[in-house]
Amino acid sequence: MILDANALIDFHWLNEWEWLEDSYGPLFVSQDVLDFDKLNERTKETAIKYLQPIKLDTPEMYNLFSKYSREFAPIAIADCSTLAIAKHQKLLCGTDDGKMIKICNKYQINYTRTLRLLKEMSDTGCKTVRQVVQMKNILIDPNQRGKYVHPKILTEWQKSL
């Protein structure tokens, strides 16, 4: 699995790396995500501890990167890099970014979203429903992660538990 910046930040807040590694390891991140200047140092340190960085290093990866950046401009370099690596290496992409999901759907890149991973924790008995709801609350609380998730998506997700 390769994580984009959003998924990396989510799991940094949740600190559920052991579960993610056991369920989806090995875990990767694009070097471009680590080089992204808006990622704070603590999150970068977490990424370096739990994720293996991958650089664009083949002509095929660069071609995919160029294709996605042209077709879906404007798109962040880190996002394009993550997608190119996911496609080339056949990795599951962890993202909640709408533009990235659009690209994943168009180019048959498998992806998963954070709420889907939380549901899986509950479904497999790793966490209780109450625990995953608490984790969701950490993510959306403006005083904590502050992630925006559309209320309809939150309602549907809660019903699915």
C-alpha cells in the first residue's frame, strides 16, 4: 500500500501503524510526499519511521507522472507521483482526495479510503465500533485533525458499522 499525504496525516493522528502494516504491509510513500513543504516535521518523522519511501525511477513511472499531471492539471506533484508509483508497482493507494480517486477509477488503480480502513478494523474485530467511531471523531474534530468529510458520507459510514 502507498499512502498519499492525506492518508499519512490521518494515520499519524490515529497512530494505528501496527494494524495498517499487519493488514496492508509493506507500506510505502512517495518521496515527493516527504519533500512536500506543507507536511509538518512530526508527520514526516512518522512517515520515515513506518513507511518506505519510493522515488520515481523508471521511464514508465515518469511517463505516468507526466500523463496524469497533463490530464488532471492542476494536481500536486506529490499526488501525481503517488499515483504513478501505485499504478506502476500495482500498489493499493490510500487516499481520500477526490481528484486522485477520479484518476484511480479512470486508470484502474486500486484505492481505499480512511473510513473504509476504519470499518475494516471493526469488521475484523481488531477494534470495536465504539473505538472506530472515536477514531473518526479524532479525524473530523477541528481541534484535532480537522479533516472535512461530507455529513452524508459520515452518516452512511456510521450506518454501515
